[in-house]
Amino acid sequence: MPMAANEIEALIKAALPDARVTVEDLAGDGDHYAATVVSEQFRGLSRVRQHQVVYAALRGRMGGELHALALQTSTPD
């Protein structure tokens, strides 16, 4: 069963409460999303580690309920 954008956002915000999260359904199918996550908690982490933090927040749904997620992460300016 596909995931809703607001569910993805809620999972990420639960793990990263300070995050600004934007989620866009790329194909309208609930399976292909793009997300932008901006969090102070990413400071000092490599881009790969930042993405790992977000994937961990999704609690194993990547590759199952959530087929594809184009991810951009950064720290606040």
C-alpha cells in the first residue's frame, strides 16, 4: 500500500523535530516522492550520513511501502 506525503513528513519530523520538511509526490501514485529536509541535526554530518538519518526515520518503509524517494538534505543557513 502506498504512503501519503503527510505520513512521510510525520515520520521524518518525529525523528528530527527541528526539521523543515517538504514532500512532493512526483508521479501522483503514492510511490515516488521527492523530499527536502533541513535540520540543524545534520550539522557536521556527511551527505551520506544525513540521508541515512532520514532513511532510519522512515522505519524500514523504504523499498516497501515507499518505492522511491529523491532526497535533498541540508543544514539551516
